[in-house]
Amino acid sequence: MSALTKKISQVLSPWARRDPLETIQDEMEQLLSRMRLDWNGNSGNGLLAVPPIDIAENDSSLTVRVDVPGWKPEELDVEVSGDQLRISGQRSEEKEEKQQTWHCVERSHGSFSRVIRLPAAVKEGQITADCQDGVLTMTLPKLEASKSQKVKIQGPAKPR
């Protein structure tokens, strides 16, 4: 057995003897940890992942709900231009200058921006927004769509 083969065998032996369910659990924990880091902006780039959005429509309006847990209304910005809705947020990192040993840092800071194409034209001056319990809810009244009209098609005149 060569030195390289022996070294590879030593490195892989503990891994090969592990319980497969334990390996899957470790991989899932790593995946969930990466997802949490992406949402919380701790991936090192200072940007937050975009928050999830729901859009519903009825006859008179669109309702948009955005999950923004921990965000204050003054940290959020909403703009509507034509058929696009832009939602963004900016939050500074809170630091205490006391001598402390940190064991976990997961609270988010940074910024995000998301642009969504709206499924209907809206009355820009009548949009309302409310932020409660970590959910930003916007109501966007729709413009009245022009009603369809049946058009009678004329054909060639019949000979008499």
C-alpha cells in the first residue's frame, strides 16, 4: 500500500463508519444554517436576502404582504412606478462598545431591494401600507380596466 493510499484510507475511514442518518442530519443542519445566514445578512457581504412576498388580487385591488420581521417602518421604503413595485430596506448594525464575549450573532443588518411586476395597473395615489407583527401589508387599488365591447363584423352584401 502506497503512502498516499494509506493517508486517503485514514482520512476516509472515520467518515465511512459514520451512521448515514447522522451524515444526512449534519448536511441538513449545514444547509439550514447557510439559509439562515443568507436571510440574516451574515454571509459577509452586508446584503440581506430578499424577504418573501405574497400577492393577491380581487375585483378592486391588489394586496401585497411582505415578511419583514424585526424591521421598523422607517427602515422600509416602498415605491410604485407604472407596473412595478419596489420594496427596499436599510438597517444599520447595532453595536455596543462594552467588553463582551459574543457566542452567537444572527440579528440582521444591511440592505435589500426587490422589484415585482404588478399583475394589474394601480391607482398610485391611493396605495396604503401598514406594518404590524413583522408583516408589511399594502393595498393597491386597481385602475378600472376598459370594458370589452362586442364588435359586429360586416361581411359582403348579399346579392338581391
